[in-house]
Amino acid sequence: MNSWRHLTITAYKSLLEDGPVQVVDIRDTASYQAGHIPDSQAINDDTLGEFLSLADKTTALVVCCYHGNSSQNAADFFVEQGFEDVYSLDGGYAAWAAEN
């Protein structure tokens, strides 16, 4: 069975250079609106079904939360949904924001 992998901010930048990447942000709407990784998509209970039906499950999927903890559970979920190349962003949005 496939599983997800941890992804540092540095490795995330390299992954972006290698090809298409889907980034999902699982933080609350207000936090997402206050700041988010460029080209990321906010995912919540209302948007999850549509995302699952439209997403390319073969394209790398990076899951982002606040600090990199909740994204690990979400990464498990996406693997269970058939996504083949799933990552949890270490440090979450806080780490990304600190470096950008």
C-alpha cells in the first residue's frame, strides 16, 4: 500500500521545479484568506467532495495545515482515496511563511 512522505520547505521548492504539484490547505477559511501558499486550494468539508472528484490522483499532492501536524492525518486520508504521491508539509503554513 502506498503511503505519504514528509516534505521540508526546501524539498517543496524542489518538487515545484520538477513538475506539476497540487497543494491543498486544510486550515480554516479565515486563516487561508489571511495568507496561503500561492496556487494552493482551500479544502474543507464543503469543498472536499468536488476536489476528490476532479483532482488528478497521479499528480503530486502536498497537504498543508498550520504547523504540519493535522496534515499528516489528512495525508493518510488522501492516500486512502487513491492519491499516489502524497506529502505532508513539515512545519505547515507557519514554516512556509517564515521562509517566504
